[in-house]
Amino acid sequence: MATKKTETKKASASKKNEPAKSKKEAAPIVNDETPKIRYNSLVLQEQGAKYKTLLTEKYKNRKRWEKPDLKKIKSLIPGTVIKVYVEEGQKVKEGDLMMVLEAMKMKNKIYFPMDGTVKKIYVKEEEKVPKDHLMIELK
């Protein structure tokens, strides 16, 4: 019986080393529904230590950060404009009260960040505004 097992093992080993005899190879299975995630790597070095990270397509297609323009007053959070204290053409100073914006049941007072003249007001009282909505523009 021991000889039959060794003969079987030798026969199966010789079959593994032989090339496939079939004329047609199986086509690769392609699933078009699978999202394609591509990566680019980034290597950061801090005090001699190297850190490797991968950047996904989602990260590369994100909204880029821009330096805020102080002449364009945008809403930081979504909310409702309760009261607007300025008019178009009015001269204002840094620290003057511009409007009150209610967000998450809190009334937030918004002040002017710099001196200037109100060029245009894009919101009205009781208007709901989304995040990053342009509310007031200065000259």
C-alpha cells in the first residue's frame, strides 16, 4: 500500500510541472460595477523618519482650500438670517455689527472683519442660507 501512495504522489507532481494542454484559456472575469480606486503615494519625512501614505482619487478631487477673501462675507454654517443691520453703500468699520445668523438654535452675531463700504447684500431677513453662501460683499 505504501508503494501505491508514493506512485500517486509522483504522478500528481509530474502533472503540476507540465504545461496546460487545453487550447483555450479561461477569460478573466471582469466586473464593471467594481469601483476603480487608484492610488498615488506620498512620502513625508520628519526628523529622519519616513512616512508613506496613499492618496485616493476622492482625496485628489476634493474641494481645494482657498485663502478667505475678507471682502466677501460667507456663512460659516447653515442657518437663518434673523436681522441685517447694514444697507448697500453704507460705510462700515471693523467690528461693526453686520447681521444676526441663527444656527442650531443659537443666534450668532456677525461683525465686519475690516473697514470698507457695503457693495452688495445677497441675503434678506428670514432667509435660510447654506454653508459657504455669499451674504455680503464689500468694496
